[in-house]
Amino acid sequence: MKALLRGVRHALLALQFFTRVPVTGRLAAWVGYSPAMLRSSAAYFPLVGVGVGAVAAAVLAWLPGWLPTQPAQAWVVAVLACAATVWLTGAFHEDGWADTCDALGGAVPRERALAIMKDSRIGSYGALGVTLLLMLKVGLLALLLQTQPALTPALAWAAHVVSRYAPLWLMRTLPYVGDADGRKAKPLADAIDRRALALASAWTAAALCALWAWRPLAPAAWVAALGAAWLAGWRMRAWLARRLQGFTGDTLGATQQVVEAAFLLGAAMGLASRLG
């Protein structure tokens, strides 16, 4: 029972850290906080994806029935699904992607890139990066709605789960190179152990198995979606290792965004090959 309650506290802390869901008052007091707890909460990041993805899936599944059946319908629904998740997370990951684009978009030395990443202002690379990535995600969701409307909510849900698992590999395999005096990721970065990674793997696998039971997907689409997500995560790791020799909190958010888009792109390509 103690282990179960400890797990619930860690899951709620992850939810509090990465979303706007109110964990306040007596509940927040019961959950508590410490750097060690935040490190342990990493095992539950995919569960945050389950919740955020469920919001996106609900919009994608429910809203089309309330709009005219016109070509623009899919685009409106896709924009609102993305807007719902951006609001729910407070644009936490999108902000990380913008800062990463600003820091690494130009050919600047490592030290300068890290300094740029600390600047709260958004530059031209960041603005372009966020705009293009949001356009890509909206376009992919609209495309999937137009071709496979019954599968799209499930795919969007899975993209949020898988993409929140990917940053854990960065934390496990790369050193933290941000500020030592209090950047948001620092408590997470001190020690992501194998047990936390194994538990996160189990949650992710369980979510994907549940997805299969809910909306069976053609093997080609599964392979393409997961393969694209893995490739995107691997390339992000290689990019960060080469440019920064490690990761920061912003690059974790950037990785989540890139892997989410890659999963949707891979799914669309896999479904296209199946339909063809």
C-alpha cells in the first residue's frame, strides 16, 4: 500500500509539473515536493502524455459532429486539438522548442548557445521553429482526419504518450549542461536511474497495448509511426551531443515536440502505404 501511495504522489507531482491541472491545497500538501520526488516522478511522464493525449483525442473525436461536413472541418478540428493541448500544458514544451531553435539555429559556439537558451525572449529562429512545427502538427492531424477519421484520435493520443517517453533517454544517456543553480530540469537531471526508466517503459508499453485493443492499427502504420519517433529521438540526441555535449530542460521539451510530430508523420506515411 505504501508503494502504491508513493506512486500516486509521484504521478500527481509529474502532472503538476507539466500541466495546468490544479494540484493545490490539501492535495498539494499531501503530494509534497523534493528534488528526489521530482526525479522519481520521471517514471510517470508517459502517464502525463496519457492525460494530455486524451484531451486531444476527445477534441478530435467529438468536435467533427458539431461542425459542417466541409473540407475545412478537419483543419478547424486539428487547430483546436492542438490549442487544447497547448493550453493544458501551458506551452511548456513548445517554449523549450522555441528556445532550442534560437540557441542552435545559428552557427554559434556551445557557450553562446547555452547563454541564448537562458534568454526568455524569443528570436527569429524560435518564432519560425514554433510556427513551422505547429503548422506541421496541425497539417498532419487534418490529413489523418480526412483519410482515417476513426483512427486519428487514437494516433494523436499515442503520439503524446510516446513523445513524453523519449526525453527520458536523453536524461539517461547525456549529461545535464544547464545552469547548476536552479533550472527546471536540474532536479530531474541529477539521477534518472534504470528503475525509473524501466517503469516509464512499462507505462508506455501498457498504453500502446491499450491503444491496440481500442483501435487496432495496421502493422505497417505501427512500424512507420514508432520507427519515425525513434529516428527523431535518436537524431535529437545526436544533435544535442554534438552541439551541446549534453541536454538542458529546454531541449527535453524540444525533443518531446519533435518526436510527437515524427510519430504522426510516420503514422500518416504507414497508412498511406497500406491504402496504396
